[in-house]
Amino acid sequence: MDTRILEDVGLTRSEREIYLALLKTGQTPSGKLTKEVDMHRSRVYESLNRLMEKGLVSYVIKNGVKHFSAATPERLLAYVEDQETLLGEKKKELAQFIPELKKLIDPLKPEAEAHVLSGPEGFKTMRRDVLKVKKDIYMIGAKGKEYEALHYFFPQFEKLRVQHKIFWHILFDNEAPEWNSPTKKLVAIRRLPKTYSTPTAINIYGDRTVSVLWKGKYPLCFMIINKDVADSYRKWFRLLWEYAA
């Protein structure tokens, strides 16, 4: 018989062992019970007091000595029902308290997530996220390294991008090679002046802003998930678009 369920409903291991021992022995003085469960006397008394608080143990005095006995197993169900009732009351109290807790939150404090995605697999994760978000991509300072570094993955991504009708607005770095997408669909391309060249490429889509730093064929992506940040970069993109060729 697996008696660990008694711990699942709120008894400690000591309480479980003492309750089971009392079920077997019936009315038992604490000295004999201590030997039966092989525990320190103080631990037995602490557990007995908790079991009495839970209504699972009671005692009678015979010749000046306390004899303890376990409540019937049905009392365990009643104990669980009592706990459920108490939990329901606490849940109602907590629900009433939630509005007060929300008042502690600064409504002007920006909320954002940040992630670092490293290497080719991290870059693929970012591109798969583009397909999941299904919003147009705005790219500043594209390096043209994506197809070279991920030539097995990139054609598949482009196919799915077109299927999802995701438009790609690209501002290439001045020194980047020519666009070599296998689809060339749903794409608008311009090239930044040489004075605007930077070591990073910035991808903006939905509420995501991803800065990508390439070291050879190894990309390192820094993703920020925040609508205000993404909107700000989109405005910056549109300004640069007017100056690009």
C-alpha cells in the first residue's frame, strides 16, 4: 500500500508515520508510540500536536497518562474538504486583493524582453520567429551574408516568407554584395550611402528589434521585444529610406 498520498494531502512524513502507527495500535501512550515509530520524543510530540490541530488524532487520560488514538480514515476526507473550503476562501480574498497589488505597478515603466541568440542556430531561431510573427521585415544595414552562411536554410525561409506574404524592406550596407534571394518576391531594396555603414544589421518586425553582428560566418543576435522600441526603429528606417539610393 502506497501511503505517500497522505503527504500529498498535507501531512508531513512524521505525521504520516505516527497516524498509521496509531491506526494499527489503537490507544497508545506517547512512550510506547515513540518506540513504535522510532523517532525522537520531541519530534513525536510536535507531530501529535499538529495531528490534533488537524483533527486526525485525539487522546484520553488513563491513570494520569495520555493515550493517543487516530481518527477514522474517513476523517482524512473531511480534513481535505476542510482544506478545500479554506483554500476557496483564500482564493476569494486574493481575488479582492489583486486590484490593490496592480496599483503598485508603475504604468509608465516600460516592459520588454531581451534575448541573445548566438551562432547559425540562433540566427535560424530568429528567422523562424519572423515566420511566426508574420509581420513585414524592415532591415537596416543588411550585410548580404545570410545566404552565404545559411545557404541550405535561406531558400526554405524565403519560400515560406513569400507564402506568408511577409514583405521585406531592405536597406543594404553600401559594401554588401548584390541580393541573391532565390525568390526576389515581396522585396524592396535600397542601398545606404557609405557614410552610414555600421558593423551591425538591424531587423525590425512586429514588436521585435534584432541587432545582428556578423563575425565571418558567425552571427550574434540581440533581440528586444518591445513595441515602442520597434516602432522607433521603423521610423528611423523610413527616414534612412529617403536618403538611400
